[in-house]
Amino acid sequence: DQQVKQNSPSLSVQEGRISILNCDYTNSMFDYFLWYKKYPAEGPTFLISISSIKDKNEDGRFTVFLNKSAKHLSLHIVPSQPGDSAVYFCAASGGATNKLIFGTGTLLAVQP
Amino acid sequence: NAGVTQTPKFQVLKTGQSMTLQCAQDMNHEYMSWYRQDPGMGLRLIHYSVGAGITDQGEVPNGYNVSRSTTEDFPLRLLSAAPSQTSVYFCASSTEGTGLYNEQFFGPGTRLTVL
């Protein structure tokens, strides 16, 4: 049972445009959400997070939106740059567990 | 700071062999964890530790053992390797203040193949 889902395995966007990566979750007890970025042959690196008490969090070109009623979050990257090309993992935690549950990842390719 | 280091980077085992994946961090983090990454599966938690001497199971603990004798080190032992354990293994750590699931710092990974 996949509690955190990233339904798009890959996404391709042009440099300068907006990238939107989506994530859905099923466990209503999740109260903290994170995005990680991973380059090939490297470990994931933390990108941005959001608590369930908020619906938006910004950090430079990266914004995460949380829609609790839809159990959906999204990561917006504006403007997209070729260096943003990587796999992006959504993760969630909360409720009865303090463990981090990851989605399957979305491979973002930003074309120059 | 070296951050989180993992050795070896690559390893090939035969079915039934045992080995230990090493993980060390120099950030004085209380929390450490082990994940495996498989195609189409994301990262799945194997074992984690909230401090020296304390460990607990994650989502997929079978076939693995851990111990935490020091704050810095968190080795993962494969008792009898199976082809299903072919994967990329990541160690991660985080500060006590932010909790197990917050802003974990990951090592570069160990790519393990079991024949």
C-alpha cells in the first residue's frame, strides 16, 4: 500500500519555464511533508518542507503548496534551470509513526 | 565536516555471504537511519536509531541487523545475502531537535549486487 504517490515518473520542461511536480498521500495523519532532490550517484538532499498548519512555503525559486482536503502537495520551480534536472522525491511523516515515507520519485529534465 | 560517509561505494556478493555496510557521520547527530532504493519503489526505511544503544525497525527490516555503539557510527549487517537485497543503500542522519523525519542528511550510497 503506497501511502505517498508520485504518479508522474518523469517530466520534461524548457529552461525558464515553470516545473510542477505533484505528490498525493493517503494517510490523513501525516503532518509534515518534505521534498528531496537526488542527482545520479549521489544521496538525496533536502530541498524544502511544509508543515500541515501551512498551505504554502517558499524558498527562492522553490515553492511547495499543500492542499490537505485533497491530500495533495506540489512543488513549483520557477524559473527552471538545467541544473534542476534530477529525481525529486516527496516524503511525509506524522501520526502514529515518526518515520519518513517516501514517494517513488519524479525525474525532472530541464531542456536548455 | 565530511557529513555522512558510507563505505564501500560498490559491492558484489554471492548468495549466502554476509557483509557489513559502514556509515559514519561527524555532525554529532542523534538520529541515524538506513534506507534502500529500488526502481519504482522510492526509498524504504530498513532500520533507524534515535541515539547510541537504541535501534528500531523500519518498513523492510528482514535480513538486516543494526547496532549503534557510538553516536558517529551506524553499521548495517546483511546476515545471509539474497538476490532480493540487490539495491542501493543510503544512510542518513538528522539532529535531535528536528526529529527523525526532518531534514535528514544522506550519504552518497552503497550499490550492492547479490548474485
